[in-house]
Amino acid sequence: MLTYAIKRLFGAIPTLLILVTIAFFLIRLAPGGPFDDEREIPAEIKANLERVYHLDEPLIQQFGRYVLALAQGDFGPSFKYKDYTVTELIWGGFPVSLRIGGIAILLAIAIGAGLGTLAALRQNSRLDYTVMGFAMTGIAIPNFVMAPLLTLVLGVHLKLLPAGGWGGGAVRNMILPIVALALPHIAYISRLMRGSMVEVLRSNYIRTARAKGLPERLTILRHALRAALLPVVSYLGPATAGIITGSVVIEQIFGIPGIGRYFVQGALNRDYTLVLGVVVFYGVLIVLFNLLVDLLYGLLDPKVRYD
């Protein structure tokens, strides 16, 4: 398994290099620059700034310089957040995004898997139709619509929870962002779990377990659940990376100082290094979580081998 993991990590290097290349040149195609403010600065000062940050060099040379620094673990300085490097900004926002996103994905797994299992066990019943109806609604309504609705109802009208702000990480301030982040994933996981569980319950080894007189609860927990979780685990790789790095919309709506908010501000301000740093960090998380998913297959499915 260790050899397999090492091979996967080395195999991800070309993928990350392609990601860096595309992101580097795409952000440079956007109109404007990091030093184009509403109030125009003198040409001499702008030229000095571009020289300091090597923006006066040819684009290919800038790209080579950035990749060389990135290979040494240096994301470069931020163009807009003075006296801060991109690494400092990412690690400053990551604990916040990790806290919100981690709780949200755990909540989504628990509720989504539970609802999907119940719907599968009561297939074509009123419970099944109700759960799948809510799941389709959760998939159809994006979180940039659900988040303002939650804020309006629970925060403004009912005044049950704060409508925004981080509040130093207070529990009351985290509830609405966590719910808004978790709802779409609850919907996806419940649908995946329901479809997978229905298929597993019709398999031969489940029929055999039931024929031997094994109680239904043990049949589900010991045999069906592990196999039914495989499609859910596949979904959780990129989903966990995305939710932990922070939804850019959710963090903007609720004023949360996480990575997603930095990404939005960096894109608006043409802070090239900050946007690239967040993209690379997100790509690394996807690689790591997908690797973790592949390793979890071996625990859930005895037929999986990493030879």
C-alpha cells in the first residue's frame, strides 16, 4: 500500500504542473492588473512596483520563475496584502475553512448516509419518495440561493442566529454557514447511498445472510453498509477538498475569513500570486483526498488489492 501511495503522489506531479500552467496564463488574460486602482498611480511608481514583483519580465520568464519558487514551497508575496506572503494568508485562513468545512462534511455524511439507507430499506414507500424529493430539491437549489434564504429567515426575521460574521469562531456564528455548506452534500450523498444500498440489498450474499437467519440489523450493518458506502466514498474525495477549502460564496455571504474569501478578493484585485496559491493548494488537497479515498477502498472492499 505504501508503494502504491508513493507512486500516486509522484504521478500527481504532472497533473499539478498542468493545473499551475493553465491557472497562471488564465489569470493573466483577465483585463487589468494588480496595481490598477480607481485612482491612477504615477507611471514611475507603477513601473517600480512591476520591476520589484518581476511583472516587467516576459510572461514565459515570469512563469519559469514562479514554477521554480513553487518547487521550493514558496507561493510568493501577495500583491495587495502588504507585508504578507501567500503562504501566510493561506495558513491563516485554512484553520477557519477546515473547521467549518470539516464539520459540514461530517454532518453531510451522517445525515445523507442515514437518509439514503432508510429510503433504500423502505423502497417505493412514502418515506422513500419524501427523502428523494428533499434530495432533488437540495441538488436543484444552489447554496448561493440557500444561504441568503437561511440568513433572511433565521437571522433577520426570527433572529435565532447571527446573520453573519465570524465572532471569533463562536458556535452560534458557525451554524448557518455549516448548514448552508452541508445541505447540497446531504442531498447528493443520500441519493448515492439510496441507489447503492438498493443494489447491494439485491445481491446474492445479502440473500444468503438473510437465508441463514442473520438478523436484519446485523445484515445491514455488517455486510450491506460497507459495500453501499463505496460510491459515497468516491464522491467524498473532491467534495471534501472543495468544502474544506471553503465555498467562495458561503464565506463571502457570512463574512468568514477563510481561504475562499481570499480567493474572491484575490481575483477581484488581480492578486495573481494569491489566486494561484489557492488554486495550487486546492489541487493538492484534491490529490491527497482522492488518494485517501483509494486507500479506503481496501478497508471497505476486501477484493481491492494494491499490488
